[in-house]
Amino acid sequence: MTTKRGRYSQEFKLEAIKLVEDQGRKIPEVANSLGIGKTTLENWVYKYRKEQQGVMPSEGKALTPELRRIQELEKHVRFFRSFKTEWMPKTAMTILMRLGRQ
């Protein structure tokens, strides 16, 4: 038997985490009241705590807006680095070859 995995918004995740972190409620209690799995909420809280310590998530989107922005900027940096090392030399070589044929 397979179960359908739920997708939760970042806002929903943060609200659930705040119930645990800010209000001191227990994870099983919050998970039960929100209708989500205990392990799911444990993972969100663990990831959130790591992010608060400055550890970037290795996969998936960050929970906090600041870290999501950092991930977005890092993605742009990777793109421009690959452009500089992969595309620019090929483009320059193509231009030089065309100039040499004229």
C-alpha cells in the first residue's frame, strides 16, 4: 500500500516549527494537532535548528527567507562561474576562428 506524500508550504512549516520552538510544545502533540507525521515535524525542526546555527541544508529549500536568498544567490554564482569557464572560451574560440577565415 502506498501513501500520498503531502507538500507543505514554507509558511506552514515555519508555523509548525514555531509551535515547538517558541511555545515549547512537544513535537508529537504539534504533529498530531496539525495532522502531520511526527517524523516529518522532527525533520523540519532539526533542519531549522541547523539553519539557525548557520549550517546550510545540503538539499532542498532552506526554511528561513534569509537562507533561501543565500541559496538563490549561490545558484547565480554557480551559473556565472560555469559561463565563465565553459561558455566564454568556446565563444571566443568561435569568434577567432571566424576572423581567421576572413
